[in-house]
Amino acid sequence: MSASAPSISAKTRMAELLRVENLSAGYGEARVIHGVSFALDDGQSVALLGRNGVGKTTLIDSLIGVTTRFGGQIALAGEDIAHLPPYQRARRGIGWTPQERNIFRSLTVEENLTAVAIPGSWTVKRVYALFPRLEERRGSMGGQLSGGEQQMLAIGRALVLNPRLLLLDEPTEGLAPIIVDELLAALRELSRAGLSMIIVEQKPKKILPFTDQAIVLDRGSIAHAAPSAELLANPAALDAHLTAAKKAAP
């Protein structure tokens, strides 16, 4: 697997879900990511690692379609989606939980979920089973929830859209340790259930244990790609790559 164009493949080959080829993108005229290439099989999860400012969020934003694309391709289940607007990518099966969470603060928890739900295996009831705390707060307004509860609700809203691929941008950022543990347990359960995910995280030891592959970004390019277990078992390599990313970050 080369750092310039790594291919992510499962231990047992499955159908390819996502392919990114030589993607360059940014905001306005500014290019943030350069020549990013990787592939993701259906049912796999990826840890997207790196320090602040190296392009992790830009890559997520590029997958959902809110950046300027300067070159490269994005294919979902074999279909070229690089030219599609965000709402059409969502209809194709890309779910997204941004750092800002983007819940409806003036609606109740249940209204937040039912307002966007579409038919599929992920129902409001199943979200409550994953996050019992949300069921307890089902009648509370979104703006009355704690930060952790809002994050659970944001993930629940993405799930009831029944995505094929879920993108999570730093889902544990700024949360209390006990809430972080609850969220990680839920993400681990989603991974076991076979939902494909790309999870942005600055603390790799949180998500490497239950993801399949890891990508480390440095200055908008892939600096390292490897199985998550391999990177987790080699702390020196993990530290070297993330330290390098930290030094190189603008």
C-alpha cells in the first residue's frame, strides 16, 4: 500500500463502496487537499487521523460536496458522484455528522429524528436502543440537551436517513470522558453491525481498536495508510506519523 495512492481492502474481499482517486479540493481558490486516493469496501470503517489543519475536515467536506473540487474523482458503489450536489449525495447514501452537530434546537429529540427519517433498517426505535439517553430525553428540545446528548442526537439523525456510508467529524471533541465512552461504545456497535464509517479523530487510540484501516493526513496529502491493528500495535510508528503531521501543519 503506497502513501501516495493507498488502496484499502478488507481481509476478506467485499464489494467496493467508495473510491477516491487523485482528489484535490479546498475552499474558494485555496487548495487544501492534494492528490488523495483511497478505496473503502462495504462494511469497513476507517480512522482518519492527523493534527489540526492537515485537511481532515476538508476531505469529509469534499465527500459530501461542499468544497471546490480542483480535480479527481469520487465514486460511490461504482457511480461517479463528484459532480452531484450534497442533497443528491445524501440520497445516494452518504450520511454526515459535522463538528457543529446541526440539530434542530427548537424541536424535541423525537421530532428531530422523525422529521428526517426515511424507511429502512434504522428506525427511531433502533436509535433509542443504541442511545437510551435519547429515549429518556425524547420530549426535550434540542437546545436543552447537553453537548454529549446533542452529539448522540446528531448521530441518530444521520442514522435514520439509513446511510450506506457514515462520515463523523470528531464526534468526541470537547465531551466529558463518561460521554466519550458511551459514544465510542455506540460507534463500536455500528462497526460490528457492518455500517461503513469514516471517523475523524485526533486521539487515535480511541478509534483504532474498532476500525479496519487508518489514514494519516499531513499537509493535505496521505502520509500513511495501514490496517488499524497494525498501526495500534506500533506506537513508535503512530507517534512518528502524527508528530510529523503536527510539525508540518500550517
